[in-house]
Amino acid sequence: MATRSVLLSSSFLLILLSFSLEKSNALEGRKTIESNFHTIKLTSILPSSSCMPSSKGKRGGTSLEVINKHGPCSQLNKKGEKGPSLTEILAHDQARVDSIQTRIAAQNFNLFRKTEKTSKKYRAKDSKTTLPAQPGTALSTGNYIVTIGIGTPKKDLTLIFDTGSDLTWTQCEPCFKTCFPQQQPIFNPSSSSTYSNISCSSTACSGLKSATGNTPLCSSSTCVYGIQYGDSSFSIGFFAKDKLTLSATDVFDGFMFGCGQDNKGLFGKTAGLIGLGRDPLSIVSQTSAKFGKYFSYCLPTRRGSNGHLTFGNNGAKSNLQFTPFASSQGTSFYFIDVLGISVGGKALAISPMVFKNAGTIIDSGTVITRLPSTAYSNMRATFRELMSKYPRAPDLSLLDTCYDLSNYTTVSIPKISFNFNGNTKMDLVPNGIFFVNGASQVCLAFAGNGDDDSIGIFGNTQQQTMEIVYDVAGEKLGFGYGGCT
């Protein structure tokens, strides 16, 4: 009997051990699956009707508040005022992408002809730091905006900020031909005691060629700039200098900018554009003596959380990862090396040469990330497979993987990760995965280029809520989580 009891006890222990191992393996499997998915409340990725400002932490440098211009925290749009549709925003986003890809593919190709036709009509007139950045869909581009001060006394001007542009410009009085509507009064150079035009013979005037892609012209010895964008928006005017104010303690004399007197396009109620590119005429270069060519930002979601644009580095976040900038094919853009992409924990079978051959830039002005055709097809197929339990919705313009989640309160979405050079990995937050047109049309926020040779663009949807750091002098890009808090 004793032997039989021992055998029964041993068998029972083996059964318990086997059950325990099976349960443990099942739990580990479940944890693995869960770790590869975001399980979120649907409302967390939907636009909010009320302003939800984030807490303001301490930041080094000169930091200005950033607000999503489409969100309820924006003060630029009147209540009840209808902005552009998401379809219109995506159409203008494609125009921007086409423009960037053309500029990179042919740096010497001049898209702008209007300057030569109109510059002769100009007559020069003698004229005596975290920025609030707000993403502005009223601009029909999804770009973000900041407010800076120009002149003496200082005039506040709300401008689109753009890492893909170099020249900072604003509309100026008198409008020679056309000026688009803007919220603030148009800058009047005659009201600033520190304003002056830049002469045609100056080295700075010659530098406009690299900053705008167009040869500057001359009117009565005054330098004339002209710049055109992919959607046919343009600005033409005098190249000038004046006092720039980023904060009460960050003031720069002799800041060079465009004083536009013939301006047209989809700039909404802003006053112009601030260039954060790599050219010597960009605001990054012109303030380098103080800020060391170092700036960072956090782009808020459309739910209205505050973001920031910060110049300088007085103590970087400890959770930052850095990837070196790739060899640039031009002076303006910030190139990065994408090595691979994972979806739902699965590394996609994409040769690194696909990304290397095309090249990739990070851009604050492009809304939707563009991938080489092969890479996007692979991502889409895997994402659709892992999202197969959810009903599909119609395409939204160029976005071809959309879902109707209106009958769900909680959803599980596969995580998407990008691997960059320098052994760095970025896990996108849920808001960086989807572009949302209401609960019934939630779309994968990526699109494919027409081929594998066109430049890839890491867009601003994927950058949302991240701390994005541009150490231009150190030739590296940093990123971390929780940048808007």
C-alpha cells in the first residue's frame, strides 16, 4: 500500500507540474502577444471637443508652447468656423511630398519662375525661447505654428515652423499685389526702428540661392527673394533684417528674413513661415552662437495637448536615444537611416537596401509618413492580418487601410516600431499609428511611394507626443517618450 501511495502521489505531482507548466507557457504566450499590441480605449485616439492641456514640466533652453491648431486649445480659429476637410489636408500633404521629392531628386531644378516676371515692378522703400507651436490644419497642410517677435517695438507674428525650409519670411506692408488673410496685423517695416533692407551686393543676398532654390534679383540695389512651394503657394519680397525676439531674454539683432509683399497660398491665418533647416540663413544657423544649433520639439495630438518648440540644450532628458544623421543630399533636409520596421513584434522581411537606396528624411511639415513601395506593401499586409477581426472602412484619400471601430470601446492594435542606425528603436505611440476621421474611419497613417527610389519621409503624425531633438552641430537626431508633458 505504501508503494502504491507513493506512486499515486508521484503521478499527482507530475500532473500538477505538467498543468503548471502549460499554464505558465500559456501566460507567457499571452504576455508576449499583449506586449506586441496596444490595448487602448477608442476615445484616446479620437479628437476631443474640449481643451486638454498637458502639465508643463521644466525644460532647458528657450521654450515656446505648441498647440495643435486643429484642436480645441487653438485660439486662431473662431468657434463654428469650418476648416479644410481631411481629404483636402491629405491632398495638400501629397503636394508637399511631391515638392520635397522633386527638390531632392533634382537640387538644381527651379520650380519658381514668378520672381523674374514681377521683380522689375518693385520699388525699394527706405524703412526705418520655447515658441508656441500649433499644428494648423487651417493651413490645409497639417503643419504646426509658433509665435515669434519681429521689429522694434516687437510685433508678434504666428508662423508655420518647418524643418524642410530654410528662409523665414512674413507678410509685409504695403502689399504690392496680394496678401492672404492673417489673424494678426501685417508687419509694417516702417513702424520698426531697427528694420533695414539687405543690398544686392551682400554675401547674404547671394546665399538666398541655397535657401530658396531661386537666384535672388535686385530692385534699386535692394535684394529681392522669391520662394514657391509644392502647392503653388509663394512669397516674393525684399530680403531684410530686423530684431528677432524669442523671449524676454533671447533677442537677436540683425536677423535676416523675407519681407513678403506679394504672397499667395494656403497659409491660413498665419503670417508666414519660420525655416528650421540646415542652411546658413535658417533660424537654427542664425541663432547658433547662443543655442549651438540645437533645438527640440514635441508635436501635440489633435486632442489639444500642449507641445513645445525649444531652442538650446540646458539638460537633455535622460531617456533620449540618438541616431546619427545620414549623409545629406542637400543642405536643408535632415536625413536619417531606417534599418527596419516591426509590426506586432514581427520584423518585416524588408532588405535594408530598400531604405538605403531611397533614403529617408524626418520632416515636421509632412503629415503622413511615406515609405518605399516594397516596404509599405509589406507593412500593410502584416498590419491587415493582425487587424483582421475588425471591420474595414472605405479608404480615406491616399490612406488605403481603414477600419470602422464605431462599435468598440476598447481596441487592440499591433505595435509598430522603427529601427534606426545607432542601435536605436522607436516604438510608435497609438496616436502615431492612426489618422482618424471619426470612429467609423480609423486609418493606418502610412502611405507608399510609387516606387522604391523616391525619398522616404518620416512625417509628423508618427512624431506626435515624442520629444524630437535636433543636435545639428553634433550631427544626430534624438527621440524620447512623453515629450509634451
